[in-house]
Amino acid sequence: MKQRILVVDDEPAILELVSYNLKRDGYEVITAADGKSALEMFMNEKPDLVILDLMIPEPDGYEVCKRIRAQSAVPVIMLTARGEEQDRIRGLDLGADDYVVKPFSPRELLARVRAVLRRSPMVQEDGRLVAGDLVIDSERHQVTIAGEPIELTPKEFDLLKTLAENTGKALERDFLLEKVWGYAFAGATRTLDVHIRRLRQKINDDPQNPRYIETVHGVGYRFREQVPQDA
């Protein structure tokens, strides 16, 4: 089944160029030219990835990214004509996975698309995150492995979900503490490490040979890009 990509840009030439190259690379493409249409298309068409220009008519790309990330882990690649660092940082802080600055080559964009889709957990139509036989169901607040429910505390669930939503990214301890607990300060990393240890025990994840959660020494933790399909 082809992966579906939503391309959002108010420049017809850019929409045509990006759509043509994505289709030639084997993707199904849907398009929108403004923020309102983009959000409607996102809700109705359930894309696997969004390519989003920041300077689109209201709501702008920043707001669209914010609303998408509030309800979904679908990867987002920003398109912008701006090269300023603060604009890229703002988009990434809102939850975008990558950015491409205009003008760009189609080959570069396709490479970014492939890389983001490779490192992202599969997002099914019901919003579940699937990695191997592990399923994270945000709506039911439930985790299963091979169909068997795993009893997690709310913080353990949020921690696992945050890691899985950022598959392949090394997440700093302070980031995880701020994201899951709402604070980060010296000494609090002990709380995080204890929760990681308990989480690994519950999902049967050997820290010496991790199936899901890798330790990134001197940084924090990372959810594996390639999760084995069998236990």
C-alpha cells in the first residue's frame, strides 16, 4: 500500500514540482494551498507524512503544525523561504521533524522524506503507534506487546509514547523530564532513570541488548529506528 503524503503550499509551481517528484518516487500525494484546507485534508485523508510550507494563508504553517502535533505523531517536514535560525527553531519546537529551505532540489526533499519515514513509527489510521509487536494506543491509553496488555503507570506510558513519537532521535534527559514531568533540574535525572528501568522491565527490554529503548551515553535515551518484528 502506497504511503500518503499531504503537501501544503500556496505556490502552484511548488505544489506541482513536489507532487510530481513524490508520485514518481511511488507515493500517493494530496495537496492543500492554505491552512484551513490543510487541516481538513489531514483529518479526512490520514496522511503518513506532511510537507508544510510555513508561509501559507491563515492559519499559517506554524499554527497548522501545532494543531497537527496536538493530536498526532505523523511526521512533518517544514518548507520555508526563510533561512534564519530562529524560524527553523520555532518550527522544530512546535514538533516538526525536519525542515527544507527554499529553493531546494527535489532530490534533497525526497531524501528527507525517506529518512523521516524510516525513523518514524508507523502511524495507523486509528492513531496507534506500532513498532514491531509493540502497540501504543493513545486513545485507550494502553500498551500491548503481541496482543498482551502491559500495565504501565501514567508517567511510564507518557515516557514510552514520547520516545516512540521521536523514533531514532537521541532525546536528552532534560527534554524528557520537561516533556513528561514538566520540570528539569539537577538531580531529577535519577527519577527519569528509575522510570526507564521499570519501563524496560515491564516491556521485557534488555538494556544490554535493547529491542526498543537504547541508552545514548552522555545524552539520554532513544527509541530504536528498526525494531525487530519477532521477539
